[in-house]
Amino acid sequence: MYLNSEEINSKGPNVSTDKLQICISFRVAVIGAAIIFLSLVAASTIWAQPVQKKDTTVVLLADLNTQLECTQALADLYNFKFPEAEYQFKYLKARYKWHPLPYFLMGLIQWWKIMPNTQNKQYDDIFLAYMDSTINVAEDLIDDYPAYETEAEFFLAAAYGFKGRLYSDEDRKNWRKAASAGEDALDYLNLNNHENALSPEFLFGDALYNYFSVWVPENYKALKPLLWFFPKGDKALGLKQLKTVSYNAFYTRTEAMVWLMRILNAYENDQPQAFEISQYLHQSYPDNPYFHRYYARMLYQLGKFSQAEPVCKRILERIDSAHVGYEATSGRYAAFFLGQIYEARRKYDDAKVSYQKCISFAEKIGATDSGYYLFSLIALGEIAEREGNKAEAKRYFNLVKDKAGRKDEAFKDAKRRLKNLERKGD
């Protein structure tokens, strides 16, 4: 039973994590997407603006050495080397406590701790505290140094955008706070003409807004009237701008590539290009579990089983060794893909072990209504039936019926298989 990603993700939260994050709250969907990673955009404005004489510490932020130090810290962050990144960001915080940059970067560490498994809420409070500190310091910066209003507004928009995205997450569903954060973000988001020397950096926010402000009403017709009061977007232009940022920007390049990869794979049906980006991100940040599992996913989707097998095994090895950021969500992906690979090779004993691991990981995080869990049960039932163990097959198919919704493809599949077993007799 070989399944493509759409079939696997046919149930519940796994229909499309991207869609749920972007569309579950309209204001966060359209506004938040456009500002979700403007922290890096803001950083680029600080380092690139002419030095103001209001405060000579800005000279240090424009210094090449300072840029290189911060760039390495960001690289450490993306590679899940959090202590190294935190060390540098704390240094910035001690030196530039009057500026929102270090507070936001410290919050970004907490955000990437959340990313591998958004069900884990243990980092929420400290993340929100850093976002609130970013907002407070940015507001003070505007009051004390009006010359820096533009960069302060970038941080305000970014901090509110991140808060909105967290509140709108499928495991939090705090719609009131999400909408409020989205409205606050909009107050500071200015879609200007950024055709200047720094256009690759500034185009990032424009690109996401242009794309999703069109994509959302195309796919969610009920939301279309709400767009009447927003600037008109251009999806094709947004995609072009996002590619420009991904290929040419310096500070915003990685985040732009993440969004481009997800958009190409989930919405634009361009898996080959999405695969190239996933491969680059995994090779550039090999210790990032999110990039690791997305690369495994793309290999699986494209049928590159010989390459996917060792990548998935490596994910499971890192979970066993308690590698930073590697947990049950990534294990669920890797184990299911291995099960599919072994089943395609008719290595049924290995397939059963992998599917059981997938089930165990899913149960550990309470994802028993997910496609990976349900189709692992179906696969085990199918293998049991093939081996002549009809009682075991029925048990697995009945488990699917118990866990899945009646409209789910997995439920319908299990029901059909049970009827076939009944016709064959015991």
C-alpha cells in the first residue's frame, strides 16, 4: 500500500500544516504571514541605514564584525545550537538593551524550540515574554529616538505577527488573541515600494503578503469579502518576489527559502524545486530536525526511496540518542516513510516494525486521528491479511474505524476492507 502525501494527510491536523497555520484565523493568515519573519528584515535595516548621531552605539551595529557575529549566531540558531546562539544574543542584549533586536532574537530561539513539535507548550510563556519585551522596547525606542521609528515599527509588526501565529496554532486556538495580535501587527505593517538597494531584504514581507492575500480568498471563498479593506495583492508577483529574496537576500534568505519550499510543495505543485530547497536547507543545517524531516518527506514524495531510507534511519537514531529537537513528531514521519519503503520492497517484517513505531510515536503525542497513524494501522491490517491472519487484520481495521471520523478516507478504506474480509469468510 504505497501512499502519496495527500493520501497520508487526509485526516485532521495533517491535512496540511501550512494551510492550518495560515488560514485558521484570517487576520493572522493574511497579516501575520506577511510579517512572520520580519525580525531579520528589521536587522538588515539597522545595519544598512546611514549612521545616526543620536546614539553612537549604532555605529557598532553597522560594523562588519558585528554583522558577522550576529550572522553566525543566527546560523547556530537554525542548526539548533541554542547555547551558542543564546550566548551571542545575550551579549547583544547586555550591550544594546535599549534596542528591540536582542530581545527579538532571544525570542526567536524559543520559537525554534517550539517548531519541531508545536504541541509542546513549555516554551510558550518565555517566548511570549520576549515578544512583549520586544514590543515595549520598540515603543520606547520610538519615543526616545524618533529617527529610528521605521526599524522599531518593523520589530513591532514582527513581534505581534509571531504572537498571532502562536495563538492561531491548531493546538492553541486562541482566536481572540490571534485576531488582536493581527490587528496590532497591521498598525505597523507598511507595504511600500521597496525597489532600492536593499530590495531583496524588504521584499520578503511584500512577497508573503502579495501571495497569501490572493491565495486565501481563492481557497476560502467565505473570507473573500474581508479582503475588500486590504491592499490588493498579486500572487504571481509575490512568488517572484519570494524567489528573489531566496536567491539574493542575505539576512532573510533562509526564512524566505523555508516559505518558498512550503509554498511550492503544498500550493504550487512544484515538488522538484521544493525538493532542491529542502536538500539545501538540510545540508546547510544538518542538526535542524524540521529541515531534516522535510527533506525526508520530499525524498519520499518523489519516490527516492534509496535516498530516503538512510535519512529516515538517521532521524530515528537521533531520537534514540535524545538529540536536541528530535522527538516523536519527526519520528512519526520517519517511521511511516520507512514502513512504506519496506512494504514496497516486500520486506514485511521490517515494514511491520516501522509501522508499529509510527503508531507508538503518534500515540505519544496524541495524534491518533492523524493520517500517519491511521494508514499505519491499515498497512498492518493489510499485511496481516496477506499473511493469512484475518483476525489480526480485522482488529487493525476496526481500530481505524474507532479512531477515524466517518468522512475520512481511512475510515472508508477500513470499512471496505472489513466487508471484503466478511465476504471471504472466517
